[in-house]
Amino acid sequence: MDSVKVYITNRQKDVKIPTGTRLLIRRCCHAVLDMEGMTGVAEVSVSFLNNKQIRELNLEYRNIDKETDVLSFPMGENGVYDTNQETGAKVLGDIAISVEKATEQAEIYGHSFSREIGFLTVHSMLHLLGYDHEVSGIEAMKMREKEEEVLAKLGLQRDSSYVLESNE
């Protein structure tokens, strides 16, 4: 991947975003695109939400009235993406992460917030590139293998102790 521009917006005030989280998200996006062999310039938008906000999106776009950890809104299909006319970048889509849910899940699964945010970002990036674990068990397995491969390359494998230092 030549470059990826990741636009990150914090739309919630319930959870303080730890220092390094934005850099981690950018590294995850870049690592997925590298693994997938994408070339050129790409753009991705990531929004930090709370559980109420992501529940509203989940209801509006998926007709599911409950909070979830992450939602993906792909802008392309079959490897064809809209192009930002100003930058020439492929517009891959939008990612919405519930920071509240990520914090809860990190505690439940016994790993760091960084591992959870990394996982959610990688998972969502794969959705933006057309992967869908809900299609079949084989597709789910392929997606999980790719997720773990990227996370391991970033030092965020399941037994990782990667810790962020302070709060933004």
C-alpha cells in the first residue's frame, strides 16, 4: 500500500481515549491493506462512539436494536471503490467503534484495550475489503486467520501485553 489516510473522530465523551490509540488504528489499517496487497492511496474514516450511538446506527442500518462493538460501512464492491476527486484516493468506507463496548470486551476476554481496539479495527477493515464472516463457516475461518495474522505482526496476538501509556 502506497499510503492510507485514516480520519479518526471521537464522537463520545464516556471513555477517555488512551494515548497511542489513534496511531494503533492507523497501523492496523495499513497492515491490513499491506497484507491484502492493495496498491495506491486509500482513505478510511473511523468514529469512536458510545453504546447508545452505536445502538442507534445498528438499528438504523441493520434493524438490530442493541449495541454492538463495531460496524463497517464499505464504500466499494468487488474491489471497485469510489475515488476522492481531490486526493485520488480510493474511499474504502467508514468504521464505527463503540469505545464503551471495546472496554467491556477487553475486560471480559482478559486482554488489553489495545488488543481489543486492534482486533475491532482489523476485523472492520476486512469487512471494508469485502470479507464477510456471516456468509459461511469457511469465510469466517479465513477472516479469523487474517485477523490473527495482522494482529501478530503488530505485536497484538492473543497473549500480548501491549499496553498504552497514558490518556489523550
